[in-house]
Amino acid sequence: MDRRTTEYLETRLKDCGLLENEAVLKRDILEQETVEVYLVTLAQQGDEIVIEYIFKKYRALVFNRAKTYFIAGADKEDLVQEGMIGLHKAIRDFDKDKNILFRYFAELCVNRQLITAVKGSTRQKHIPLNSYISLNKPVFEEDSEMTLMDLVANDVFSDPEEIILHKEKSEIVKKMIEELLTPLEKKVITMYLQGVSYQETATILGYNIKTIDNALQRSKRKFERYLSEGYLTDENKD
């Protein structure tokens, strides 16, 4: 843990009375249940430094769980990233009133995410990172009304609901993402559609927030150009 993070955590713990004013932050203090619950609460409130600390702390757990799974065509880092998405969900969904240690809950969420990824990979080959995509999820924060369905509905289907009702039509959208986007763009947009924040995506993938935002903006331009140039022709329709 770097000095900046240590000093920040010391300040937060002293402010709330979990660390004596003259005390020095040590690993055994961070392992205390009350301290961890407090830090997870800060992470749930959007504290970026604490989120990064938790991600780093549990990355070894994620890596150890990920190496026990296999997805054809995916490398180990893809599985680690799936596990980190599970960790993100653990932070988001943790309830201190349920009387379960965060570590156990995090391991449960990581395992669940990895199992979902493995099962998904056997059913749907062309989904980025072998995960499901919500076609009703807003694609870009600056245009909260635009969804993946909106991007294709007018140009491909007369009834937008058919995208959801018929798997073969939703596959067109997934195929579009697979063919248009770079590996980074696929990972970024997949994480966004799963509800992972810019900061958490940047931490998981090892990039700064500007790079993550640029990847989303490039994806948007590619989608719009693809549609405006008429690449989805009548042969894709019913």
C-alpha cells in the first residue's frame, strides 16, 4: 500500500474513532471486521481511494479463484477481469446488517461472476468478455436516453421489442460490437453496461479515467458511423 493511501486511510479511521489519534495504521488494524465494514461503506459512497485500496487488497483472491476456471478463446486476464467485476458487485451489494464478513461475501460474488462467465461462454460466442449485454442500458452517460436498442431499432427492426424477443436479432447487435470495437473498447463498454463505474473500470483494467472515457467515445462514433453508412442491410432483417 502506497504512502498516500496509508495516510488517507489513517485520517479517515481517526476521524471516525476507529484508530487512536497517535496510532499508526498497521495491517492487523485493516483486517478488523469493524474497520473493513467502515471502508466498504466508504467505497459504496464512491470514495475512489478506498475503492482502489479494496480492489488491490482482494486482487490476489480474484486471481486465485480465476485460475481455477477456463474459457475457450479467453486468456487468464479476461477471467481476472470478470472476477474483478464480481468484486465490484460485492462492494455494491454488501449489507453490513446481514452478519457476514465482507471477505466471504466478496469470494461468493467473485465465484458467482466467474461461473456466470464460463456458462455464458458455452452459449454465446460473440459477446465481449463472454458476458450478457442489456440492450436497454444507456450506452453513454452524456446521453442517458440512448441505448443499444436505440442505435439499431430504426435502421434494422420495425418493432424494437423484437430485439429482446428474438435472440437472432439481438445477436446482430452483439456481432456489431464484436466486429467494430478494439479489445479495450469491448472490455470498457461491457463493464459500463454491467454497471461498473469509470473509476472502477479504470482500476480493473489498469488505465486512467480519460482513457476509459475515450474508449467509450470511440465506440459511440463507430456505432453511429456503422449505421449511417448502411452496413446493416436488408439481408439482416426478417
